[in-house]
Amino acid sequence: MTTEASHGQDFLSKFGRLPQSAFPQQIARAYRLLHDRQWYSQQETRDYQLNLAKTITSHASKNVPVYRDLYGEEIEIRSWEDFQSLPTLTRTKYSAAESDQKVAERTPPNSKTIGSSPTSGTTGAMVWIAHTPLANAWRCACILREFEWLGVEPSGDCAICRQPVSHDSPDWSDEIGAEVTPCWVHPAIQELLPIGRGYKFDIGLPIRKIADSIMELQPAFLHGTPSFFLSIAEFLEGFRPKAILTISEQLFPDAKRKLENAYGAPVFDTYAAVEVNRVAASCPNSDGYHVHDENVIFEVLDEKGRPTPQGETGRVVITSLHNFATPIIRYELGDLAELGVPCSCSRGLTKVETFHGRQVSRMMLGNGKYRVATSLILTLRDLPQVNQVQIVQSTLDRFKVAYVANRDITDDEKRKVQTVFEQLAERKVQVNFCRVERIPPLPNGKTPPFVVDPGLAG
Ligand SMILES: [Zn+2]
């Protein structure tokens, strides 16, 4: 462990103000713990997690029917081996259980349900997650540590471009094309930091209308998917936000570079899921991400359920350490990721090299097998005229490549791309190229670079 002095002042002392009410004070305490703990060793972090994991699994096996069925009553976790031998829970299985099976019959006083969120339902399976004061405080504290890592003075408004937004809300403004809220993160954070207004744009509106509003408002921050901010960049010439905060999609290195060039601002990527709140964010000193290990246990497992070695892709399995109302333990999010080697920044937090998104960047090979399609996506996006691309797999050997570009892909380039397709698929495939004006987002607001037809994925 290194001393506090060598790692600088915490973000709240630098930019914050003294909170008056209890909840922001609780957030500030949790943030200061995160600020200090990021420099603890991996072993110290592991011990801390194991203690919390013992408490939450014991609580869940006693008080939550879905875990009681899975583990048997009164389970006791003594070691990492015990924890890692617990069965994992898939999103499909979890969402199939009745809601009263997933909510704790008894909770500690700081873990009463005070609200809820449904998941985005990308896979069709909706999951309902309770908000509690304890889980919310940790969520907000993780957001503060993300601000610290971003390292930008936090005042100013934010344009949020993540998904279609209903026009029925009382906060909706027709003139702006967005829902307007007084604070763009959790309102309690406004008592701690000079956070500005949020403009939650309806990304279903014409892109020109959104761009005109952003030019008029000149928000300090942009928050949303990389693909959306790439597609709108040509209409925002000269606009210079403080930072672009990306989420919900795999941030490819070329997209990051293009965004930085187009907006002249740093790009900061975060990875979160409704089930477990904040999970990871860009390391401020290197490529890759750090996990909020004090909020979640983040595992990457192979097909047999064993931890994958560094550099190999595996399934993300996650445990929420602070939600006692709807516990989430060894839960398969449906995403893929690769762990990295310990980070040069000397933070002891788990390092993730790459997130591959919700199993969308994978080609289906048949017999239930998939292959990560990153090489294919990168080949297409490396073509100089291509701004955005989406591959749709309709059968095992038929693909459509939709792309946004200022000129057609040449026959030579098509042959090169075809070769990469066939190397991945290990067979002859049919590829149709289709130049389009715009690739529309899916109803959940995402524009994945690889889509397997739902009929085929069935
Ligand atoms: Zn790092």
C-alpha cells in the first residue's frame, strides 16, 4: 500500500463542497474509501471482497428463495474456492423466476427497497432490480471515482444520447427534443459537486434536430454510445465538449481515436449493468479498464466455468456486493471480456483489457459455437472511407455488411473482407455489401457492429 500523499488529493476536496444531509455524507464516505482502496494490493482487495461475499451469500441463502433453491439453506463461504464453487445463474434463468422468489424476505435497515429499475431487456428477458440506500450510495461513490479518473472539472450540463425517450414525461421539451433534468447524475451528487443539467435526447428524432440543439446548448459533456456520437459528429463541427463519456457498446480503438479527433476531447468509457450498477471504467493512466472491485466481484469464465487465463475471452460472471434487497450472485450478464495483466498505474484493482459487449460481436458457426468477430469488424472499419459498419448474419453462411461511407467499398477491398469472413467461418460464405445513409439504433438505443438474426440465434 502506498501513502495517500503520493497519490494526490481526492476529487471531492479539490472540486466538491461540504454535504449538509445524511445521504450525500454517506456517499462522500464511500467515495473516500474507494479513493484510498484503489491503491491496496490485489490480496487486500480479495480479502475485502471475500468478507462481503460471505455476508451476501449467507443472507441470500437464508432470505431469498431463488438462492435458497440453488444453494440449499444456510450456506457458509469460508474461502475463494467455496465461493467459486457456487453455481452460476444465467440471466434467462433468473428472469424466468417469479419476482417474489428474487426479493429478500428480510433485509438490513439500510437495504429497504426505495425504487427499482428494469433491465434494458436486450435479450428479451427483463429483470427487475431493487434500489436501496446502501446500493445507491456505492453506485454514486463509484461515479465519483470515475470523475476522479476522468480528471476533468465536473461543472456543466450534459447531453445524454442513449435511447429513445418518451415525449409524455412532464420534463419533456419539444423545443429542445429532450427531457430536461436539473442534475445529469444522481441528484444527491449535486450536493457534493457543481454538476449541471441533463438533456436526455430522444435518439429516435432526426439527427439534425439533435445536433442543432446540442450546438445551441453547448453542453460540457456528451454521454452515450460511441456509434451515435460518431454518426452525429459531422453536424457538430467546432463543438468542443470537456469530455465524451461512452457507455453501452464496445468502444473500439479506432472509434475512440475518431471521436477524440472529431471533438478534440478525451473519451472516457464506462461499463455498467442495471443488475449490479457500476462495474468498470477507463484506467486514467493506460489502455483498458479497472473494475470497481469494492462494488462487485468480476469473474471471467471459460465454457467449463473455470477462470480464463489473462488475454483469453470468457463469459462475464458478476456478484453485487451491496444489494441485499435483490441480491445478484455469480450472475452471467451475457457479456464477454478479457482480463489484462496487472496495470502499470499500480492500482490493485482488477484490470480488464477488452469488453466484447452482449455477445453481439460474435459470428455464429453452428452447433452452438460462436467466434469473436473483432478482426472482421476492425478490417471493415480500417477502410479509410468507412465511418460506421454493421454486419448482419441471417443464416450460417449469409451476411450483409451495411456501411456508412463517403464512397463505395471497391471490389479489391470486398475480396479482402470476404477472405476475413471465410477465415472466421472456416467455410465459403455469401457477403452482400450495402452502403447506407445511416445505421439506425435498435429499440434499446444500441447500434451493435455485429447482429445475429434473432431467428438464427433462437
Ligand atoms: Zn491502471
